[in-house]
Amino acid sequence: MKEGTRVKGLLIALSLLLVANAYADPRVRPIEWAQPMLGIELGNFYKVSDELYRSEQPDDEAMLQLEAMGIRSALNLREYHSDNGEAKSTTLKLFRVAMNAGEINDALVEKALAAIAAAPKPILVHCWHGSDRTGAIVAMYRMVFQDWPRERAIDEFLNGGYGYHKSFYPNIESYLENVDINRFKKQFAQKSQQ
């Protein structure tokens, strides 16, 4: 009986130690990270910059609210769903890059960044949940157009509270860690000079 009580006590102590370490260094949300937007019924809705917002899939009402707040364009990253129905009562300029979160690659990222560069601003970037595909494109936007260091963009992607599904799409983090950012920067610098 004493041995069982001792083991139980050790397990409790170990559990408390693990919990204490998990909360040892809480972080304050960095001010330069995307900031949550309030007052609109749209999930995962954040202001990334004056020209770019991110969210989950907006419905008809949210599209009207987005337009009323000054959003002029929407980039949909969903593979099998357009925004034509939801945005039919708006004048939003719609862009779409059909993207599978498990197969993000340079060609798709290039199309998405080109749409962001060409779109009337501000633009909303979204997918179904606003977490994986949207997160990858926002991280690339940060690195390519805002000149953020890779580590900072990945930190926001992973820890910003956007709902990244790491167990389903570990490829996204790997892509962001290995993508040739300088190639994208050169490419878009050349396009802006033309």
C-alpha cells in the first residue's frame, strides 16, 4: 500500500511540474502581429496590415459588412468553393487561387501573392477556417512584401492563435522554413518595376 501511495505521489508531483513548466513563460501578443477585429460576425478575423486582412470563409452578411468597412477585394484560397454566391450583393473584386493545404508549393504561392499585389486594397485573404492556407499566404506576404525575417513570420504563423492544424499539415511549416524568399522578393520587385 505504501509503494502505491508513493508512486501516486510521484505522478502527482510530476504532473504539477509539467503543468508549471507549460505556463512558466507566458507571452504577450506582439503588437506587430495581426490584431483581432471586433464587431463583425466573422471568425478568425484579423487585421494584418492597412492593406491586408485575414479570416475564415465569410458568409453573405459578412461580405456586406467587409465592404461597408472598406475592404475592396477578397482572395479565396479554397479548392472547391468560390465567393461568387456570398459576394453577389457587393462590389468586392474577387480573386481565387484554388489551393490544397497539404500541397502548398511555389506556383500556388506565386499566384496568391500576385493576386494580393494586383488587388484593390485593402484585401481580405481567406480559406475555410482561415488557419492553414491563409496562414501560409500571410506568412509569405510578411516575408516577401513586408520584409519580415523568416523566424518572425513563422512564429506568428505557429503562435498567433489562428488555428494551424499542424498534425494534419506539417508540410506548411516545412515549406515556410525552406522556401526561397529571395527568389520571390526578386520576382515581385521586377514585376513592380514593369
